[in-house]
Amino acid sequence: MLHDAHPARIALARAAIALLLAQALVVIPVALLPGASAQQQAQPQNRMSPAPRERVVIPFHGDPRVRSERPEGPVPRNLRIITDDEFPPLHFADPDGQPVGFSVDLMRAICERMAVACTIQVRRFDTLLQTLAEGQADIVAAAIPVTASLKSRFHVSRIYHRLPARFVGAAGFDRVRVEAGFTGVRVGVARDTAHAAYLAEHFPKAVATGAADLEAALQLLLRGEVDLVFGDGQAAALWLGGREGAGFRFVGGPFLGIRHFGEGIGFVLRPDEPNLKRAVDYALQGVWDDGTYARLFLRYFPVSAF
């Protein structure tokens, strides 16, 4: 599953999140994709971010012309939300041990918009879906990849986040080599992963160098043993925002192949609450329209993977 497919990203992300929580917000230009409202141009930025000219993209995961319908029936007045605390910046524990993160705080904003009370409890990641299926929770707010199998068992909200793959290299990497399909370029990639399979299929002219995980691949880049690293763009973005990432940047991309990387992430609900799913989708649209989504995105992704 997505959560345990990238164990090294937890160490990378925690270091960046610690800095994020400790630093004040300043101003950054924001590039908005189609469908974003003018209110989303509120522009807080963390000092972890790159040079002032770097633009943070607030991604819109869907067709902006498709609007969610207002729910017709009542929804439960007290919702039980479950998550885990081992996948920053989507869901993790703050210094006081409370669950926070992009997924968690977005769910809190949705609850507020629906005017319902929500309790958020932490469970082990591999127990989340079973807990939901047994009726012990109403919604899972965690990085569970949306697949056909998941949708056959549960209701899933509209996609609210995706994890693109990205190349990372030195700031002066030759653009001509990008346009040539990375011919002869040494690319570090975690072995036996979706990223390794995607690299082999779509960039066969690159020279793949296997590493134990993304963190190990980035160390190869630091030592000059590879020209680029290909992997989870979100974890790479957090690395770029840290000290080791100075002087490096994204090269090409982002890459969002559904067959390799999934449809994205949505909130997971039991199938016996169809109106609750409609209510969540409607509220999710509302927090996008009023700029709440953008503010949360900038809080947790000071360097965007998009």
C-alpha cells in the first residue's frame, strides 16, 4: 500500500516537518491551476521554501467544471475519524502527541463546514480499513491509495491529494539531456518499487542505479554517484526544503501515471452511508472554493511536488 511503500520518506519528512512547525510563515507567489478561486491567492509560505521566485502550485485533482451536489438527507452529528501518526506530512503526531497533518486538518475543516462534531483517533495503519468495516469508525483520513479494489468495498470521496513522481538533480542540470529522454543519465531509484518500474518503462535510455530506498538514492546524488534521483515527489520536495537539498531542484515532470502510482488519495467511508459521502464531497468542494484547501496545502507543503 502507499503508506508502507515509502518507509524512508518518514525520516525525510519528519525532519522537514520539525522545521515547518518551528518557523513562521511569510509570503510566496502562488500559481493556481484551473478551477481555483480568487480567494486561494492568500499566500503564506514557510521559510523552508526555496528562492522567492519559486512558485508553489496548488493542485486541483479533478475537473473544475464538475460540481458536487448538495446532500439531500441528514448526516450523523458526531463523526468518528480514524488516522495513523506515521506518515508526515499527511498524518503524524505534533509535539503534544495530537494527530495533525494535511489529511487530518483538511478533515477537521470539512467537519466544521458540515457543522458536525468530529473526534479523531489514531489507529495502526494496517487496521484502519478493518476498523471502518466493523463499524467502529465513520471515516478514514489517511494515505490509503484509491484503487478499484478499495472502491468495491467502500465509498471514497473525491480525490483530494496525489503523490507525483519526480526527478531531482542539481540546479544546473542540462535541459538538453531532459529533452533527449535522459539518454545515458545515471538515475538513482529505489529497487523493486513502482518508481523503478515506471523509470524502466518510460525512460529506457536512462542508466538506472538501484538503491535500498529513496533516502539512500538521495545520498548517491549528494556524493555525485548519480546525476538524478527518481522517486516520490512529496518526500523529495521535503528534502529539497531542507539543508541537504540546497542547490538541487526538480527536473522535468511531475509524473502521475495511474497504473503505477494510483488514482490518488480520498477519504474512505462505509458503503452504508451514501449521503455522508455526498456531504463530504460537497464540503470538500467548499473548502477548495473558500481558500481553506490552499492555506492547508501551503502549511504542509512549503515546497510543492507539482
